[in-house]
Amino acid sequence: MRMVGRVASDHERDQLAAQLMTLPVNELVDVLRRVLPQYTEEGNGLRTSLVLATATEYEDEPDGIDVTLVAWPDRDYYDGGLGPDQGLWEDGDCGKCGTEVSSNAKRAFCPVCGSGCGLT
């Protein structure tokens, strides 16, 4: 599907969405890693990035929602692979910027500052 320089039709977006829904989480994260950072904007002392996040809602706490950003697996560490396909169960904080992140991989990169993260 080539959409450079034009707006995609609803049908084309539906087709793309259907393709993305067939991917396991680690592959979906890798595809979005290639796209989302392209929407980063900088200016006037601000940097705004489009990122992927998870939101966990706790049933027994009305205001209990945790939001964490999804860190991109360190493909070099995994010999070009995407890390294990286990869902986004690895958690931690970026050592450089302090952002709370989750990933499918124990070795990943912060989607905000790009630093390596060791997750547990």
C-alpha cells in the first residue's frame, strides 16, 4: 500500500489495521517503532513524540490506572530479533530520563530519550 503524498481511503486504512491485528505483540511493537518516532516535533524548546503506551486499569480502585510507555526491544542484543513473544510484561524505569516503561524484552530502548533500559 503506497500512500505518499495523499490521504489513504477508509478501505486502505481498514486493510492496514487488519494486517496489524494479525501480528503478535513483539512484531507490532517493532512495526510501530519504525513509524511513531517519525512524528516527533521539535521547536520552541519543546520536543513532542508520538509513543505507544499501555494502560492498566484496576477494577477495585476507581481512579487506579497506571500508564507506561512501551520501550523498543534492543534488536542488537537479540541478534536482530525482537526478543521473546511474551506480551509487555517486562517493566522498569529509564535510567536517563526516569520514564516508566514496559516491553516484551528485558533489554530495550526508551521511546522518549533513546537510552538503553534493563527491565525486570
